[in-house]
Amino acid sequence: MPALPPERRSAVSESDYARKHSLQCLRLAAECRDLAAIASTTEMRARVLRMADLWEELADQPAVEIRPDDNQADPE
């Protein structure tokens, strides 16, 4: 199988990263909903459900890979 050109490999990698990001956010939202089902107070249930909503919103947004800032000095 021929190797993909560098620009194509990058697009596939970005697409794969975005898909993984979305799935991870949806998993976290599901975990929050599970926690809400067993929450001991209505306040805790509301907070965890709000967190689930936020994770679902993040799943719909473009993934941004966070990389260290090259301009920062190394901590000593």
C-alpha cells in the first residue's frame, strides 16, 4: 500500500483527533448523567447535569490540540 503524502497524513491525523475528542466528550457527558442519577441532593444532580450539557457542547466544537508554548522558559 503506498504511503500517503504528508498533507494527506496530516488531514487524516486531524480528522482522527477530532473524532477521538468528540467521543471522549460524549463519554464524559454520559458519566455525568450516570452520576446525576445517583446524586444525593437536587443541587448536586443539577450541577452534574450541567456538566454533562457542557461536555456535549464541547463534543460539537472543533477539537484544539494543546501544545506547550515554545516561548515559555523551562521551570527550574
